[in-house]
Amino acid sequence: MIQQKHTYDDYGTDYPYSRKVYITGSRPDIRVPMREIRLTDTKKADGSIEENPAILVYDTSGPMTDPSFTLDLEKGLPRLRENWIEERSDTEVIDARGYQPGDDGQGQDEARIPFRGTGQARRATPGANVSQMHYARQGVITLEMEYIAIRENMGRQEAFKAVYMKSEHDVGLLTQAQTAGMRHPNHQHPGQSWGANIPDHITPEFVRKEVAEGRAIIPANINHPEAEPMIIGRNFLVKINGNIGNSAVSSSIGEEVEKVQWATLWGADTIMDLSTGENIHDTREWNLRNCPVPVGTVPIYQALQKVGDSPEDLTWELFRDTLIEQAEQGVDYFTIHAGVRLRYVPMTAQRVCGIVSRGGSIMAKWCVSHHKESFLYDHFEDICEICKQYDVSLSLGDGMRPGAIADANDEAQLGELETLGELTKIAWKHDVQVMIEGPGHVPMQGIKDNMDWELDSCFEAPFYTLGPLTTDIAPGYDHITSGIGAANIGWYGCAMLCYVTPKEHLGLPDKEDVKAGVITYKIAAHAADLAKGFPGAQMRDNALSKSRFEFRWEDQFNLALDPVTARAYHDATLPTEDAKTAHFCSMCGPKFCSMRISEDVRQYAAAQGLSEEDALEKGMQEKSREFAGQELYT
Amino acid sequence: MIQQKHTYDDYGTDYPYSRKVYITGSRPDIRVPMREIRLTDTKKADGSIEENPAILVYDTSGPMTDPSFTLDLEKGLPRLRENWIEERSDTEVIDARGYQPGDDGQGQDEARIPFRGTGQARRATPGANVSQMHYARQGVITLEMEYIAIRENMGRQEAFKAVYMKSEHDVGLLTQAQTAGMRHPNHQHPGQSWGANIPDHITPEFVRKEVAEGRAIIPANINHPEAEPMIIGRNFLVKINGNIGNSAVSSSIGEEVEKVQWATLWGADTIMDLSTGENIHDTREWNLRNCPVPVGTVPIYQALQKVGDSPEDLTWELFRDTLIEQAEQGVDYFTIHAGVRLRYVPMTAQRVCGIVSRGGSIMAKWCVSHHKESFLYDHFEDICEICKQYDVSLSLGDGMRPGAIADANDEAQLGELETLGELTKIAWKHDVQVMIEGPGHVPMQGIKDNMDWELDSCFEAPFYTLGPLTTDIAPGYDHITSGIGAANIGWYGCAMLCYVTPKEHLGLPDKEDVKAGVITYKIAAHAADLAKGFPGAQMRDNALSKSRFEFRWEDQFNLALDPVTARAYHDATLPTEDAKTAHFCSMCGPKFCSMRISEDVRQYAAAQGLSEEDALEKGMQEKSREFAGQELYT
């Protein structure tokens, strides 16, 4: 089947032998994309051929990987949800606020690189609330919710039948198998979900209920119809966020848009544009128009730029105007550090690393300069009023998050978390969607506490953490120090993991760093899905391991999170095409392969009367008793 | 202080500003090496200077990094323990078995590259038992045990006084502070050790007791006196192993010795020589003579080579002879797959990945070919007889370890673990030191079970695991998939973590892969030490974070596990010398640094009457109440 490898090339050399497929929902414009990885056949020892069904995987790469689509950065992506939003008849098209002098910072107006837009934006009609939470609470299942249900199921009902059942058995068998703890490739280990409530099959109604009750959010600004609907909540697949954004030292618009597409190609579920450098307004516009996943920002960064980088000059009016500017552009979630209250600021004075959140430090500076309560806290209801007109979700920032192991779980952090719970209730009063940001740097034994405090203080609103980093001593490897923490907190119930790249603490990540961060966090999120027992999560592991055992090298590469690197590492010692079908690798060499030996063992066992069906029906234990030798020492 | 950076260069460019120091024990030849990282001073806001005491870290690099030592590979390292062993007067020098035709495999005798040795080896006098466990059980505290006690304490009693107390306070204050959960840089978070018993201060007597009771081992073959004593046990620092070794496809002796030194430079606590290619005898000899840490092997690999790679031709006599060959060379621990019993073999027939342990698959093949119980199992007492004559520790191999998530925790694996417990008791009857090898591929929710089963089945003998990998879907990144599992199992009580490199499943690791594997596992082991609450483990984190907050960039790099990479990443965007003292990095740029802002906040808080002493004495809570604003929403 190798000869066919270039026929399946929607994803180019990044994901060879993959193609884009769509599962259509209740109407033709609900087309949920997935990446189908085609596998080669197994040649069995008896000469027969076993077909290996293709594997479907969650796909965040957007239309760029659809061969029928031609990317034009100046036009942006198709406006997938535009009709859905129009059909709801609760919005109106208005003249957009657009760019106004000073938006990029003082003296920056001349350097603009504007995106060619319509000059218009969409907003809720007066008095309307267009948040997905509002619809959910009215009992409405939106098209976004149906889309998400299909997406989260990843076509696994069909896949189970194809890969596992090979018969008409009901897919409910999976759960039986899980319960029995059986070990056939068909099966998955029972999870430990720490109280999460993950159904066998995700229905649109389940999505609605989770959103209505605040346990999940659908970040979906009506001005970002390009984004493919997705959900963040602990009863769904664990998501990851990739940060991009220029700084005053480095990076251009072109580079940033390229990073957005690169990050979503490798699996970023959302993107945060954390730009603090030149062209902050236009960079965001280009990013949004070309981004197939929700985009978050920290609006205080731009607000600060507008006042010449002097936190004390910030005002509510200027901040409010910045929120409207960004909401009209289509930002899907705002990080708002409204939990940084004046009273918490002095609690950080004795920390090893003080306040490391940029937004947190800005607000702390404002609070102490004016010796007043934060305007974000004071005007929180006003912020909610803006959010519900555009369906901007709130990501309540952890301005007091620890930036060192020493500072983890201290009074400042926990005090702020209590305040975030208070603010969650207020947002929910407005049917505004909320998630809660979390640390940071936390030693492993403190991670579960963080998750439990969050669930408790914030009423199960989704948790969204940065790492956490489990040690401070490895700058240059903080994707790993934090990947460990991320896998753990994802397992414990964290809904979205904000990636950390190898350049954390050291510099601005480049393209390779972005990829390293995304892949590391895909590992963490998937390890968490497996540990929670998310139905079907183990299918890809099983398929990859089966291909490994059968020396189907190409399939092993193609099923990997990063086929390019897997192939390159293999080829570093065995570059020839022959080696791709060889029954060994360079780790052990041709004479010494345990995989090959154990195939011999399998044949021997079969010859002893252990046919596959036999083993499955009678159970292994009984059979192995027949083989039991004499006990020597018992 | 930057100008002094080249005065402290014992470790060259790999660890700038570090030097080798020794802590001397009860006699002058007990000199325990540590790496001292010198730090620059802090320039405080008021213009005063605060000295930052140097940090001592565990050092596995051996004499190569001592400037008074000149490395000569042909001579090998100094024979540190030779006198200690002689003084015990329970050994004799014998003519070594040495190389015998066929040792490297059939037809390989001509290609030798012999190390110039004495032709002699050391062995216990008839009837004597020279294992550290034997001495421990006689109540003898060996010089090795004293050395280890000093090494595990890492000079932290002194360091605490210097870094933290700045006074004559008793070091016992640390424990008080831990209990109080205070957050000053002086302190460390309380650990969750899952039943481990880690004392505040490790005494030689504690080392003896742990070895006597089998909870820890000191791999220390009397024929490898070059190795610096170290201990593996869950009440000590978590250790890591690095695998090296050529295969039939790749690598030469020179490369392998270079990898040994490279791996120990970056922190490998033991090395396993897993060679299966040419010059297997000589490669091991060169490695041992130049290796400052204990060396383990899997003797069945060489035995198989001697019989032309046909497992069925293996015999006990040939294997026994191989053990003696390697024991006389100085191998410190043998992986023996004596738990692979005939009855377990058919249990693997339905696995996704069958048997992935090379040793396991060889023995399985032998068992099924002869339809007989394994000769390793049948002759286990004979193996113990050999081990106690040289003090070779046993690492009981997990030949049935799962090679895929699907195969984790199955009957074959758990059956073998029970047998390993049985064998542990037999080894202990002979006062032979034992550790237990573990998986492999295990989803996160199954890791603690593995640890608990091991402690229970094997009577708290130290656990030594490969990873475990927490998902199968990321070939090319298996240092990370497994680093997550390793950190977790280290936390739960695993004593040594066998590294996995990025090339796992794909090819033979090169030098950069070895380094990536070692650094990733140093992260996992340290994260585990922090989580267990190992006394003093947090000192390095605290020092690094303090340097980060104070923009002492050079100190931040030098305190990192890998200063070279940290510096290179920083310099990728800000290469000038100025940037090393700048109060910003390229992540945020000069105008927008949260660290700088929070220094302003700190000064503000201080101006409000929150002096450091004040804060520490009266507690933060009271003070922050003074700052509390009005509650708006409660």
C-alpha cells in the first residue's frame, strides 16, 4: 500500500497519508472536519491480508488543509457561522469602531498594515443576549452545539464498529469491556475521572446542558464566524491553547499569522494573541480573519499601550473602549484580571518572584498608585454587559498566580481564586460564559489541591491553567517541566492547558518552539484523556501500537502526533526505503528484535491450541494454567 | 561579578561558574564530590549589596571535571574504592577469566580492541559474602555508606544556614517552617511522600538500615572501584539511569565511552551498557574503566550473541560463565529476567505488542522452544551465589512489561511481578541486593497501582522503571510521554527512573538524544523529590527563581540543569552582553516587564510600612487587611 502514499495528501508532507473528511450534521452546512489517517494492510503469518480501518482524529487545522480551498490571507477564511448567526435574528450590523488614532500606542498610527475589511461589525440588537450560555439556558440547542457534539465524538461509534467489533454488536460493548478490564486491542482501560461526568456518547443536548450549567464554554464571538465551534469543559476532550504575539523586541504580522496557522496545524484548540509590540490592532485583525479556532486576548495589554505604558494612567473608559474595539474585531475570549484586588497586592511583597502575570502586575500597579480598588473589579458588571452583546467569553485571569515553586498556593493566589468565584456568579447572572485561569508554578503534590479549590470556589466553571511548571530549575525545557504538570491537572479535571514553549522565561518562541509547545501539550492533553477514560481516546494508541508490532513503519509515522519528526528520527540511522518495511530498527538491529521474537511466541502459543477466538472466549487464565510449570520456591 | 565568570571553570562551558568541591568524611579518602554553583550578588534598590551564597548540587560527573585530574581513557579513572575493599580483607585477587574466544559472538574474535588491563580480578575469599547488604546486616557501616550519607545530604545543613537562616538558628527550623506552610524563600513546601520515610538528615546508620532491610541498594561491584558510591531507594533522592550501547547496526567503542561521560556529565546516576553489536566484551571494559557511576548490563544479550543469536541454544552453563565474565569486569548490577516463567508466556499471545523486553522475549522463546521452565528461574540460587562473591546487585527484569498502553497491567505483567517478589526473598536469603524493574507503557491512572503492587509484592525492594510512557501516539517525543509517567512514579515511590530518549522506538540515540533523555529525567526526578518533600530539594528552585526575579541572567543560566541551552535560547533574540544585565527579556520587551512592575509594587508595599522583618514577624494577613477595600459583591 506504500505506493499509494501520495494519493492521500491533503495535509502535504506534514501529515502524509491523511485526508480531510467531514461528518455532516442535521443540515448540510453543519460539516464537521476530521483528519482521516489511512493505514496499510496487515500481512498475516498465514499469508492472509487484514485490513486496518482508517483512524479519525480531531482536526484543528481549518480550511487550509482542505484541498478544495485556496488560502488568501488578504481575504481570510470562509465565514462558516455567518448564516447561523444571521438566522438567529438577534443581531444587527453596525458601523465598526475600527482603528482609531492611538490604538497601537502613541505615535504608532503611521506604521499601520490594515486588513481590508468591510468597516462593519455585528452586535446584539438592543436588549438581546447572544451568548451560547444564554441560548442554552433558554433550552435552545444551537447549531454550534450540534457541531461540537459531532466533533467530540470523533466519529467513534462508526470507528468502533469498523476497528473493533467487526460485527453488528452494539457499541455499548465498549463499556462492558472497560468494566471487565479486558485487554484486547478492542478495548480501553477504565478511567479515573475524579468526579467528572463523561458520557459514552456526547449528544447536542449534553453539550447544551453543560453550557447552561456553566461547566463548559463555547468561545464564539459573533464577529469571528471563521472559527470552527469547539468546547472547553472537563466532561469533554482536554483542550490546549497556544500563545502567539509579537513583542516590542521582535516579530512581524506575517510571522504571527504564520504562527497561528502553524499552531493550529499541529493541534492548538485556541490561540491567544498576546501581542505587545507594533501594529497591535492590525496584527489581531489579520490573525482573526485567518484563524480557524477561537482567539483570546488580554485587552489590558493594548490599553496599556494606549497610555504610553504607564499603568497608573489607565482608566475604565479607555479600557471599556478597548473591549469594544476587540469585541468588534471578533476576539472570542478576554482575559480579565478582575480578581486582582487591592487587598491581595501586599500579600505578594514577600514572594520570591512577586507578581509574574503581566496583566496582574499592571493592575497591581494601578491599585497601589491610586490606592483604590481595581476598576476591573468595580466595573465587572459593565464588562459582562459588553460580553453578552458579542458573545465574548470571560477568562478570569490569575493575576496573582505563582511564578516560582516557592510562591505556589499562597494567600494571594487563593484569595484571588475566591474572588474569581464571586465574579463567576456575577457573569453567570448575565449568562456570560466564564472560565478560570490558573497557575503557573506548582510542585506536583500541590496540583490536585489547585484543581479541587478551583472546582469548589468557582462552582465547576472550566479551569484553564498555564502548565503548571513542576520545578523552576530547567529553563530551556519548560515545555517539559510544565507538560508534566499539565498532564496531571488535565487528568484531575482541568479543561484547557495553556502551552509553554522551550523559550519560556528566556525569549520569544519561534516556529519550532511553537511546534514543540503544541506537541508537548497534545501529549499532556491526550495522556489526560486516556487517564480520565474518555471514550475512544485509546483507539489511536492501539492503532499505533499495532502498526509498531507489525513493523508497518509508515503507519507508525503517520499515526504519530508529529509524523515528520518520527520519520526523520527513524531515517537518521536507516534512511533507505527498504528499512520502512524491515522487521527491525536500529535500536536492536536485524538479529535481535524482541518484536520479531514475540511474533514467534505468538505463533507457538497458537499452535498449542490458543487460537484468537479460543483465547477470547475461554479467557487467558484458564489456558495459561495448562502451561503452568512446577512451583520451585513456593 | 560577570567579569569573574571565567575564573570558576572546572566544568568548562557546559557548567559555567561552577567548581568541584569535596566534603570530607571521617577519613581523608572519603571525599564526596559536589558541584558548587557560584552566584553573583544582588544589588538592592537602596544601593546595598546582598550576597547570594553558592549552591551545591549532586554531581555524577566523576573525576573528569576535577581540574587536578587528567583523563586518559587508556588508563581509566582512579580506583577510588580499591583500598576500602582491600582493607575489608574478605577478597582475593585471582587470574581473571578475561576474554575467551567466542565472547563477542562467533567469528568476532579478530576484531577486538582490548583495554590494557592487569589480567586480574577480585573475588570474595571462599565462603565470604562481600555484598553491602551482607555488611549492613552484620551491623557494619561501610565507608561506602558514610560516603552516601554525605552525598545525599548535599551539604544542605551548611547551605541552610548560609542561604536561609543568616543566623545561628538551628537547622531544625526548616521542618517547623514546612509544617507552618510558610512561603518565605527560606522554606519548602511540605511533601506528600505516600508512605516513604525520609529523615531530615541522612546518617550513615540510616543508610545501613535501609540497605539491611532491602529498601535500598548500593550497586558496587568490587571490580568497579572507579565508581563513586551511590544509593537507590525510595527514602533517598530519586535516581536516573541512562542506557548506552552499540547495536549491530550502529556505533563504535569510542562513541560509547563518549556517551558514558556525556551522560554522567549531565546527571546520569547509573549507566546501563546494552550493547548487542561488535566488541561487546571490550566495549564494556572501556566503559567500566572510564565510568564514575555504577554500570548495569543485561547478560543474556551477550549470552545470546555467543550462541549465534538462537535463543533455543542458550544453556545455564554458558549463561553462568557470562555472569562470571561480566562480574569480573566489574558490572555493578545484572538485569536478570528470571521472572519470565513458562506459564506467563501464553498470556502475552493476545497482546497488541506481545513481549517488548528483549531479555523477556529471549527467555520466552527459550521456554517455549524447550517447553521447560526458564533456566534463570531454576538456577536463581546459583545466580545469587555468584553475585555475593563480587557484590553484583540484581535488577530483576520485567520481561513481561507492557509495550503498549493496551497491554498495561495485564495478567502476564502482574504474574511476573509476583514471581519477582518470590525471587526477592531468595536473593535476600543470600544477602544479595535487589531492585525490581517495572514498565513500560502505562496510562496515568494505572501508575500508582503499579507502584503499590510493587511495594506490596516485592516487600519494598527499590523499584526501577522505564518511564512509564503515558501514551503511544508520540514517537519522536517519547522522552516527554515517558517523562510525565516517570515524574509521577518517582513521586509515588519509584527509586530509579530509566531514561527514554527522543529516538525511542525509532533508532539508536546519538549524543544529543542522550542529553535530551538525561535532562528530561533529571526534571522528572527533581519534580518527584520536590513532591515527596525531600529536605532541601527546593533550594535550587528558590535560588534560580530569586535570580530570575532579580534579572541576574547569568545566575539563572548557571543554576539551570542545562546552562548551555538556557543561554542559547536567551541569546537567540538578545545576544549582546548588555542583555545579560538588562531588566527585561524578549518575551515582553523593555517597556512591559511584570517582574519590573512587581519590584515597584514591592517597594510601594515597603513604603506603606511593610518592611521585610515586619512582614515576617506580624504575618502578611494582618497587614493586608489594612489594604482591604470595600466588598462590592458580597
